[in-house]
Amino acid sequence: MATDGNDVVVSAFGAVTPIGVTYEEIERALRTGKSGIRKIHKYDTDSFKVKHAGVPELGNEKIRWPSSGAPVIGDILYVRAALKSLRAHEGFQLDQYEKDRIGCFLGADEPVADVVQITKCILEAEPDATSLEERAKVISRNFRIGDFINYSPVSALKQVQDALGFEGPAFSHIGLCSASLQAIGTGFQAIRRGRLDAAIVGGVSAKISPEHFIGLEAADVIASDGTVPPEERSRPFDKWRSGYIPAEGAVLFVLERKKHVESSGRAPLLRIAGYGASLNASHIVKPHLESREMELSMRRAIRDAGLDATDIDLVNAHGTSTQLNDFHESRAINTVFGRPIPVTANKSIHGHMIAAAGAMETLNCLISSLEGFIPGTINIQHQDPACDVTVVRKTVDARPRNILKNSFGMGGLAATVVLESCS
């Protein structure tokens, strides 16, 4: 449990998201329930069932599959933009620390290579190569080592290092849907235990691509219900939910000790009070039959914060709008708390940002707690009786002190943080 002198807080953030890039834009979308789901312009969607997603305007503008020139790598594009925003934030002050006392922990998806672009380049380079053997030789002559680096999970980490020059411990965590929340938890623990003075944490995802969507549509895990508008298809805890809406972007935070932030005249934005994680390792997709990993991560985070379940005022749910996740998360919440507790699910507004999801929803908690409201969960028409949690369906004015944030991923990865309002 953190003491007052060792409290870890968020001091600055930078973001590129489906619902905006500034504090004001994101606050307005959360407060009004304005959806960030829009038409995909990154590639031709004519042959796909799903033609809308949570694409940031920057991605729709800059990324094309295939590209006419050098491909724009989404992960790099988003992280660079988030870094620019982070460095411009009034709370950003890392010069006071030695570089080896600053670390970086990011959730990241394994970037998806633009196969169409690569094939196009190969064929244009040597069009007479027709056999598999000849084309293999063309690939070896034309595919650059830099292309491998760009499509590496550490490409985002490299961007942060180039921009900020930190020299402390670092990693890119590819734990899918819980990746960025685990990255936040890791940075929190490193500072609290005295290993670091500051950490850049968060996540990036740029998997709205034709190659990725081919697999998602084949697996029938993303919502393609044509009976409702695209912006209404992400409907956590609703009886007629039919899958998640993919989204992408990047969210970065700076974590520091509260005493250092306040001593330099800055205002803490959000306190990280506790962290818990679990892994069920029982199935590649399905949660544990008894929701065990979800329950464990929540209990561990609450205990790590030095609190009881009765001290938690709000749950910011993972809430993917899939049948199994919403059912099991509801059951785990009821088991852990044993009482009605307000639950909000922000993916209804901006979609599922995969490796950046936990960071995005932590940012939502930061903004809504400072502004004094709980974002409504949009698109619920008929709440599923099997998901009998107290979902906040319309935005309400409130100042919850302790917020529990969940992120649950494939393979049974589960992460939870307890966040304390600084308002």
C-alpha cells in the first residue's frame, strides 16, 4: 500500500483517439455520448461486412492500404502524435530526473504488415519474376531490414526513446486487450518500489487493416449487425450485443510521485492507488468458466490499494459488447462487491482499442473524475438479465473517489487498477 510520501500519480498525458485528441474533445464526447465510430477510409471496404470502426481522424487521413509511396505505419504515426501532445502538456516536466531513473512501459499490438503493399513493390521491382523461387529471390533483394523494424512490437518504444531519451527499464507488452493497463500497473509498481522516479506508460494499437479484418470477420467476433447504425453496434451488457467494434489510437501518460509533482507547482491529475493481475490460461478466447481471472485481478487491485470492496465507488468495465466477456465480467463484479455498484462501459462510445484500451479508459476516468461526472454507457436498449449489474446508462453528475478499472484479454489475461480522483 502506498504512503502519502510515495503516492504515484499521473502528471501529464498525450492522446490520439477516436473521440478526439484534446482534453476538451474527449470530455465532450464522454459527457454527451458522442460516438467515435466512423467510416473507414484507410482502405477499400467494399468486400468487407464491417465498414466502420473507431478510427482517429488522423489515421483516416494519413494511412492508406496499399499506399502509393512509402507506407505510413499506424503505430508509429499514432505514437509520434501522442508524444507531441504529451510534451506540450503543462504537466510534462521530466528534466528534473536522471535519465536512468525514467522508464517506459507500453502495451502494443504486433503491427500488421501491409501485405498488399509489399507484394505490389515486389512485382513492380521485377515483374518478370513468376515462379515461387524467383519471387523469393526478389523478396530477399527488395525487402529492407528497416521494414522488419517498422513492423516490430518495439517500434512504438523506439519512438518514445528517440523523443525523450530515457535510459531506465522498458518493455513493450503484447498482452492484447489488457496490455496497456498492465503497462500502467508495471510503471506504478516500479515507482512505488523505488526502482524509478518517473515512467512513460500507456498503449498503442493500429490494427484496423484489411489483413486483420479478414480474420476478425471469419471468426465472427466483431459486430456487423446491419439492423442498427454502426455507431450503435457497440452495446455492452445489452441483450442483443453481437460483438465488439474495433478501434485504434495511442494514449500515453507520465507517472511520478505525488510529492515531486506538487513540489514543482504542478497539479496531480489522477492517483494510481493499486494494481492487480491474473491469468487463467484455460482457453485462448473464453474467460474462465467461473470468471476466476476477473475476480482475482479485481480483488488483488483492491487489496494492493489498501482498501476494501466497500471503498470502491465506481467500476469502469472492460465491457466489450461480446456475449462471454460481458456475462463473466458482470458475474465477477457481483461476486467481488456483493452489492449494487455503478458500472460504466466506455467502449460503447469509442470502440475497443485493443492494446490501447486500458490506457484509453484510464484517460476517460481521469477526465471525468476531474470534471465531476460518470459517462453514460450508450446503446443499451434492453439490458441482458444475465448481466445484472447497475449500468450507468445516462451521464450523471458525480464525483466518485475510488474507481476500479478492468481490462480483460484473450488467453485469460486480466488486469485491474484502482484509481483515486484528484479533484
